[in-house]
Amino acid sequence: MIVEVTGPSGVGKSTYIKSLVGFLSQSGVSTGAICSLDSNHCELIPDYFSDLSSHNIKTDLAALPWFFLLLVVNPGFLIFAISGMLKIDGTVSEKVAMLRSFTRKAGIFRYLKQKKFNDITILVDEGLFHSAHNFLCSPKSHATNERVARFFNLCPLPDRLIVLMASKEILLQRLVKRGDFSPRVKQMEDLVAFVGHSQELFDLFIRICTLNKFGFCVDVEINDNRSLIRLGAEYIQSHL
């Protein structure tokens, strides 16, 4: 079962996944993760997929056959996504980086859809659903309601989706402290605009998820860490 954790940059997705994987494993749930090596407990997932920090050309090549397999099954979504990357503002190198990231996410998603993973709960940090963050918003623009809805209807959805949210102020504070910005962010004004547009994007996703009774949305500011982990675990385990 694929459980994707998504949300704006700086909301704490990676930290949350590591804690949630540990909690689920202690509860007797077979887990895996696309996040980091220490959070992945599934030997069926190769290191070059599971460790986001070491994704490179080897990862791209390994994901490519699975990307093409997804292309055969979901051509409409991939055409929509790639055309969105071409239209979004950015340099050629930035668009190439977006395309590489998207290809990896799509390939890994299809790889995890194999039957051998059916009984394993795999938490994915910034997976295929999160690719919307790359091409539906930027420091200069954010997607219309219609495009966001179209993405949701076309995207091959994970089995379960957890959306983490926080205020713009908290997100900015965390990103500035972390100092790890998108290549499209050139200055502080860009960061402020990008965070605002990203938050608007996920606000729209939350509305769509609510209407479709899909996914679990949680505000990280009004819940302490234990509550966040407990709520996420209950959501996942209720569907096992």
C-alpha cells in the first residue's frame, strides 16, 4: 500500500515520515519508505530508490522503464504534467531538473504498484502527487482551480494520502532556518511568493480531497508531534 505524505515545503514531511514509520513498525505493521535509508525497512526497495538524498542519474535510469510503463497506462496525465513543466516560468536547466524529478517520481510510483508490495505499507516523501508542487506553482504564478482539479482527476493517486499544512509564517521561518531553497527562488521576495502560492495550491487540494472523501489533512501547528503520529497511524491502520 502506497501512503504519500505531501504538503508545502518546510512543513516537516521527512521528519514526520521517519517518526510514523517507527511507530507503525513497533505496532507490527510491515513498512517501507521512499525517504531515507534509515527509514526504509523493506529489502524489496533498492537503496537508489529509497534514499532521496542520493537520487542521481542511476536512479533516473532505473526509474525510466517504470516511467514508460506508467506512460502506457496513464498517457493523459503524463502529457498534462510535461506540458505544465514546459509552460511554467523557469530556465531550461530548471525545467530539465523538474522533468528528471517527475520521471523519477512517476517511475518509482509504478514500481511500487507491483503485487509484491501489496502487504507492505510504504510511506513516500514527496511522491507523484507532490509533483504538482513543481509545475502548478512558482514564485510568479499559481495554478487556477480548473488546472488543480484537472491534475487531481488525471493523477494516478496513492492508496492513501496525508497532507500536512502549516501557516505561511511557520513555513517561511522553517525554510529560512533550513536554508534549502528551490533553484527557482533567487531572493527573499521569491521565497515569500513561492510559499504563498504553494500554500494556496495545497488549500485547493484539501478542498478537492474533502469533496472526494479522499486523503487525510492535518495542521501541524494545532497538534503536537505525538498527536500527529497517532492520527496518521490511525488513518493508515483503519484501511489495512
